[in-house]
Amino acid sequence: MSEQQQESTGQTLTRRDVIELLAQNFERLPDLDQKLFYYGPLYMSGNSSFAGLIANSLYRRVLNVTQGHLSSSLPMAVIPFLTTMALYNVAVTKPLLSGDLNCPTCAWLRGALVGLVGGGVYPVLLALPVNAGLAARYETAPLPEKGNMLRFWAEVSRPILRKMGPVFLIQALFGAFLGNRHFESYMKLNKMTFGLNEDLGD
């Protein structure tokens, strides 16, 4: 909760009071702002699922894995989706709707990091052990001895990371856009709730 909110109401508000006041006025936001809050994270999480499926496909090709298509694809679609939703909710949505995130730069930066990590890097890291296990089980590719494991997987992952580069960029940009738009919606909500006319600084 910011000092500006306390000063505008003339009394000290508890965090719970701020959350309740913001929630009461949320329905007064324009439809577009409400839809962005509801569906924006879903779109980014859906992109995370696609990123997971792409990473899974790339590793399967490199390791010549043809078996267990469903068993590897299902977690690669579901887990990144749920992870990205949870990360964005914790890092951006809840802090905004509780009045704890009053920094526009922080909002878009958090969104970008969630998009990059949850929707880009994490699916790649998840696809590696999933397909490594399948490759070992079905013996589809020669795997190294224990002493060379790290170097082997680094070599395998390097071209995949290069191919996933555009996905990382798209997810980071979309996350930054979403965080910025959510902060703009939060400022409208803040103004309706507390009558703040000035912009909050970084």
C-alpha cells in the first residue's frame, strides 16, 4: 500500500482494506481492462504450452525418440501452462490487486521475466529430462558415461536453445506488454478507488 493511498483517504488503511476497496471497484473498469486481467495470463500460459511442445519436439528429433509421444507431450503442455499462470499471478496480478506494486517499470519487468522464465526457459529445462529418460529407456541414442553427462547435454541443448531464441523473445515481449497494460489498468482502478490524479513514479 502506498503513502499516496493513505493520504488520499485521510486515514491509514490496512492491506485488507485496500484489497477490498480495489476489488469493489474492479467491475467498474472498462471491459477491455477486465478482459486483459482475466484472459491475458491465459494467453501467455497457452504460449508456454506451445513452447513446451516445441522444445519437446526438438529434443525428440535430436535423440531419435519415436516412442512415448503422448507421455512426453502431455506434461510438456500442461506443466508450463500451470507454472506460467501461477508465476504471473504471484509476481504481477496479486501485487497489483492488493496495492503492493506501484512501480510501472517493476510491473513490465516482472511480466517480461515471467514470460521468459516460465514460458521459455522452463519448458526447455523440463523437456530435457523427459526426453533423456525416454532415450535411455528405448536406447534411441548413444548416451555418454556419467563423467561426460554435463558436456553431452550442453552440446545437445545448444542448437535447441538457438532455435528457441525467437520463442524466448516473443514470450518476454508479450509478458512485458501484459505487465505494462495491467499496470495501466491498475492505475485506472487506483484513481477510481482513491481519487489519485498523479502518476506513480518508478
